[in-house]
Amino acid sequence: MPLKLYVKIWCPWCVRAQQWLDARGIRYELRDVEKTRPDYDEMIRLSGQRLTPTLVTDSGAVLPDFGPEELEPFLKKHSIAP
């Protein structure tokens, strides 16, 4: 899977990110950082911060603490499509 989405399930920005990706048919692996401590630690290591949502590509590009408006430019930049 080319994308990992790190979330806190109660986070409204995380919910909107999931809805945006789902509506466009973009597949991702969901990682609940409050459920699994190793996922939280991995997110911090990759992004250098503790905020969600955080999106990581399989090539290691990171979009930390973002709003839905940042998704399209990021995905285009990294040639990710449904």
C-alpha cells in the first residue's frame, strides 16, 4: 500500500482526511496512533511531530498535521492517484 495515514480516531481533521481520500478512491493503510503505541512512535520518528493526521508515502515523503486542502497538491507532487 503506497500510503499510511496516521490518525487519532476522534480528530475531526483525521476524519475529513479519510473522507477525502475515500471519496477519491485513494487507498491507504490506516494507523490509529492512540491504539498502537509503536505506530505513534513511528509517526513521530517519520514526521518529527505528534500531531495528526499525518500521511506518509512508501517513498518516505511526509505530510504532517495537514488539512484536506493540502492533500491534492501533495498527492500530485508524489504522483499518487487512485
